[in-house]
Amino acid sequence: MKYVILLFCFSFVLAFQLKAQNYYWIAFTDKNDTEYSLENPADYLSERSIERREKQNILIDSLDLPVNKVYIDSVLTLDVQYVHSSKWLNGMTVETELDSLGKLILDWSFVDEVQRTKSDVATKSVRNKFEDTNGESVSIDTSYYGQSVYQMGMLNGQYFHENNYKGQGMHIAVIDAGFLNADNLSAFDSLWTNNQILGTKDFVNPESNFFETYYHGMSVLSCMGGNIPGSLIGTAPDASYWLIRSEDSSTEYIIEEDNWVVAAEFADSVGVDIINSSLGYYQFDDEDTDHTYADMDGKTTRVTQAANVAASRGMLVFSSAGNERDDEWQRIIAPSDGDAVIGVGAVDVNLNPAYFTSAGPASDGDIKPNVAAMGFLTIVQYPNGMVSVANGTSFSSPVLAGMAACLWQKNPEKTQLEIKEAIEASGHQYLSPDSLIGYGVPDMQLADELLNPTSAEIISRNSYWTVYPNPVIDNIVIQYSGNIEFNEVNISLINVSGQLLKSWTKSAGNKIAVNNIPDNLNGLFFLKIDTENYSEIVKLIKY
């Protein structure tokens, strides 16, 4: 939630007597004559960051090179203060009392663009960005996972935890709006005791008391790293975390996108494996900087460009799709639109899209959100010590990001792209994605099996056979669209462990009815279709 302080008359007059502090983004044309080189990446990347690239055969390129220091120093000869710089987008942010910095430097040969990204004149924030974070009380079984059992079980995450894959050795960056009381709440005791908090970084106000900022990032962290047996168990309680603040919760200016960019670069430089960003952007207090739906094309906004670059460096990037469907905007927000980003929508315990979850697709037609997880009545830690429910894609994203850490821990030889594709392919509506929850809710055990070469044949995209209705209740039709002749069809119903549940033998035909699907089955299964010359497997959801 954004809070705005209303000033009394004296303060109002005083504000107009002072010069406003403006923030500007300055983009440079090149990195010519930089003091850094591709041959010596250790000068600007950690050993872990370099190893991540090597492991995934990712070359270090010019995007990894820091911004030319000569360009930065030239800008700093003016009446400006350095805020931060972005190597991926090749630019810098400065603070100044100047009203129009562009007039001074746009004709410099190495300056490509100048944009005012924030004014410190107090304004009312355009909206309550975190408005869907309050839920209603709910009665849930309190076993080991306590009230968090549903958000875990929905993803079949206990499969990993029972086999002691809880994120050990995985580094996750939580880029968010603040981490109020994360240093003293019981949900995070084990993180501190076991040195799983790797560090903190504040790109909004480096001088702030980090754990006295806004609470949102703390609640997000609890979805992954929380550990209160019988009450709240996060999806990756044994992972290690960088806590990074990029969001100013009091206002909404496009400078926060630039803060996000450098936060992601920092996460890359220290060797993070996964980024979770429960933040998103489309509308600002300065309406001249507002995005349009056309900008949600997977590559236009600065924050989305940076998120795509982060993925290209070998990191998994999870981003909340947004809580805008009950507002005028309705659509996904940046950077969840990113071509390489895993945009996460929200569902309730019955896998129904939450009323607020932002709708896709991306404006270029790409499937967005990519997948979904529990974001309605999700169990989170509150700053007052209470563990309770909350609503928002802010929470579905970290729930899934934590499970991805467990999946990647179990399959360390896989690339981020292979992990991303396995998560999508395990979605419960992979064969019929929609604009609300994309490929649906992943089954993480199935994702693991898809990554395992010994079971790679268990699923294929159906190219000759269409199965409908899917999801199924008791009867289905399989329709053939190929041109290979055959005499009969053998149909097998198989569970995710490869166990045969039932089989049918049918005469050849373009449309074949398969009746009496067992009533006692529920969830994800496979239909194996065999003819004399061809075999195919289709994913099937049974309600």
C-alpha cells in the first residue's frame, strides 16, 4: 500500500520555496574505451556469477561490461549527484535541482536519451499498488505445513521436501519494497541462524534502516524462506537469500524501474540463481511516463528489457503478473510481460483464477501469464508476528519461485531455459493455455520427470491426436488428424509415476470414443495412444 503524507499549509508553502529534487535517466550511446575487458570478468562479476555462465555455456559479452567511467564522470561535472548506473541498459541515474537536464547534455556525442524519472514534489500516488494483500480467515488442516499446506500441495512440492530438496545451495534474490522486521520475526529465525541471509542492498535510500522499511518484501520472503513448523513452511526454506529494495512504497515514479534494473544487475554480479520480483509497473504519478498496453510486448519497458537480460545471463526470473483485472487496466504489468520472464498469475485453492489476477496475453500475442500458483488466501508472515492469509500475485510468484529452487537443486546440470520449459510443460492446462493463468498450475514432480532423461518419453506434444474434453470427467473422444493408416488403436491411461491404470483397444477411426474413465482418479495423467506405426502421449487432466 502506498502512503502519502498530507502537509499542512506551512509545509505546503515551504515546499514551494525550496527547489525540487529531480531524478533523471541518462542513456549512453556506447561503451567505447571502457577500462574493463571481456577477458577479465572477475573485475566486475563474482566467481559464482562467472560459474553460472560457464555452466550454461553463456558467453560474457558487452552487456556485462560496466558503464564507461569517463561518461559518468563527465555528467558529474554538472550540478548533479550520482544515484546509480546500469551496465545492461548502458546509462545512469542522477539527482539534481535542474529542471531540464536534457537541454544541457542531449547534444553530447555519447548521450543517447535523457528522461526525468521522478520529481520530489509531493503528489498523491496513482493507486494502491499492493491493495490485494489482505485476505479472509480460513480453516485449514494444521499438520507440519500448517495453513501453508495448500500452497505447497497444489504444486506437489512435498515430493521435493520429502526427499530433502528444500533449496539448499540455491541463491535467490528478493527484489521488493522493503523488509520490515525480517530481522526479528520467528519465521526467519532459521535463515539467520544458518547464515542463509547472504546480505541486503537498498537502491531506494542506502541510508535507511533496512529492516524498518515497508513490510511487503518480508511477507514475500516468508512464502519461500518461512519456517514455522505447524504454521508456515515456505517452498524453499533451506535456500539462501539476498534481500534487495528497489521499490519506494510512498510514491510511484518510473525511477523505480531503473532501481529494479540495477538491483537485478547486482543480483547477477553476486551470483544469484533465481530472482523473484513481486513488483510491476504501468502507471505512474507522472502520467507522461505511463506505459500503454502496447508496451507490454515483452521487450519495450526498461524493467522488462533488464529482466530479459537477467534471464539471458542464466538466471530464472519470476515476476508477479499483477492484481489489475478488477481495475480499468486489467492487463499484465511489466516486467511479467518479458519474453524470457516467468510471469505468475494467481489461483485459489480450487485452481480457479483469482478475481484480481491480471489478464494476458502480452500485446504481441505471447502467452502471459506463463503459469500460476496460489495467490488467493496464501499464508504469509505479517510484520506484527501474526501468520495469516493474504491475496495477490505478489505471493503466488514467490511460492512458485521457491519450488523452482528445489527443482533446480535436484537437476543442477540443467539450464534456466530447461527449468523454465519444464515448469510450463507441467502446467495443468499446458495443452490449452489461456489468458488468465497461462499453462496453468505446475506439477513440480512432473516437471522433474520431464527433466529426467530416463523418463523423457513420458510426454510429447500431440501432433496427430486431439483429446477432448480435457479436463475430463468420465468420457473422452480422441480425434486423429494424421494420414498414416492403421487397423486398431491401443489406449493406455498412465499416472505420473508411469503406472498403468486402465487400457482400451479400439478399431481404427478418425474419432474414437473412450468411456468409463475411472471415477476414483483425480489430477494429472497421461493417455498413451499406440498404433502399428506410431506412438504418442497426451497429457490429461481428470476432475
